[in-house]
Amino acid sequence: MDRPLDVVGIGNAIVDVLVQTTDNFLETHNLIKGSMTLVDEVEAQKLYQESGPGIETSGGSAANTIAGIAILGGKSSFIGRVRDDQLGKIFLHDIRSVGANFETPFSRKGPGTARCLILVTPDAQRTMCTHLGVSVQLEPEDLDLSIIKDSKVVYLEGYLWDNDAAKRAFIAAAKTSQESGGHVALSLSDSFCVHRHRESFLELVNNHIDILFANEDEITSLFKSSNIESAIKELKKCCNIAIVTRGEAGSIVLEGENLYEISAFKIGKLIDTTGAGDLYAGGFLYAYTQGKPLQECGEIGSICAGRIVTQLGSRSQTSLKELLRRYNKIK
């Protein structure tokens, strides 16, 4: 497809605050290591003040993917809601700074910009405390349909499926993309989210999704499967392309009866798994929109994920382009 944009992402617009901390801090604040806890604005502010200095970047699953595509040289855009506050301005500046387009107007009322405090302990485990704020108030009216029509792929984030208005926005975006000849991709985002909305997710996947991203827990939850093999049999009956990430075991890319096994790329010491799945999707979709074969799309996604887990945060501190050149994936 010859279009001005490669991928437009729709999701929660969250400012990630990454802080290296200790087990003692988690225990003091009654936080379960490795968990993701939703907190209200008061608790979010308290944790933010007591956690110490950190790295603040535009975040949220789809936003991380869109930023990754831009960093690799793809043409990407993001749609999501932020408030006209300090964190909203941080989000706007940061995502634009990597080359992604972001034109959703500031919200002038309602809760503040969403934030996710990501507490990383020395064993590389991440414990997240998230205040979703205004991000979940995305409405169909917030969509710039011209951007969706101009994109080869619209990428949807499953986390937003908890909100009815956002569901309507998703369907509107998917239909607009399909009617204009584009492709629709979805990340299932979280196994608990899948469990809450299994039937409606299945309806979405069967009727609107061309490319599905999931990890092993999410895909087995979606199909109520006891193992990955039985989930794969179900996957073959629905969307055109499906990608299942499996951590150290690599990933699987499915297209009809074709199955591609992709090895994990171990590029350095494991530091922080924040954004690994998001950057895999970014690398995959970048390669896909450049017309590369699916095996290579998976390998590029795996390389990007392998790099991001060797550092703190979801923005690579070294050039992803140079890394792909080292592996002879781009010129």
C-alpha cells in the first residue's frame, strides 16, 4: 500500500516514570513484586513523590510501539488523550521528539494525564502502579479519521477495551481502516484484560482484526486452552496473521497453515522487561509495512525486544537502526 503513514496507534496515553528501587520500598508500600496495580490520583501522587528520581517518557503500550516504529524510520502517528498539565506536556514533547506524529488536542477537563510508576528491583522485576486518568476517556469523536485512512495499519491496544467509549472508538477506527483498504492490528495487552472481556475480544478478533499480537498467557486465556498447541489450532481459524511472543523461547508467527518459529535474540544482560512486547510489535510492524517477509518481520521484532530488555525503560539508548544493520536486516 502506498500511503503517507505506515502505522497509526490508538491507546492509553501514559507518562511512564521508571525508578530503580528496592524490595524494601515495595514492602513498605504493600506492593506485590511483578504486579500491575491500578491506583487513584491521590495514591499515584504519593508514590510519585516518595519513589525518588526516575526517567519520565511517553508511554502506554501502543505509544511505545508507535515510538519504536518512528525510531526505526517508519512513518507513525498516535491517537490518545492527555490533559493540559505538566505530564501531558511531557507526553506530547517526548513522543514527538522521536519522530512520531501526535495531534490529539489536550483535554481541558476531567482527571489528569495518566501515569505509570514502574518500580524496577535489582532482579529486573518490574512492579507497576498505574493511574489511568484522562487516557481512558477516549471517545470516537477524538479520532482523526483522515489519519486512519492515510495509514497502512491501524494498531489497537487491548488495555483500552475496559472502557465502553473506547470500544466504540476502536470499532470506528477498525471499520474506517477496513473500508479504506488498510489493515487492523490488535495487541491483547494483558491476560487479565482478556479474561474480563473474552467474548467481546473474540468477536473483535473474528470480525475486524488482520494482525493479532499476544503472549502465551494471553492467547491461551482467549481460547481457554490448556497449552499453546491447542491455542494455535484455534488461531488458524481467525485472523490472517498472528504473533505469539514467548519470552526466552522466542516467538511464533502464523499465517494460515504457515508457521514461522523465531528465536529470541539475547543481546546483553537482562535489566528491565518494560516495553519488550511493545518493541517487538514495533519492529514487526515496521518491517511488515516495508514489505518484508513474515520470518524477517518476526526476527526484526525479536531483535528490538532483545535490545530493550538490556536497559531501563522502553526507549532504546542505542541506535536500533545500527543494531538491525549489524544483523543484516536493513541497509
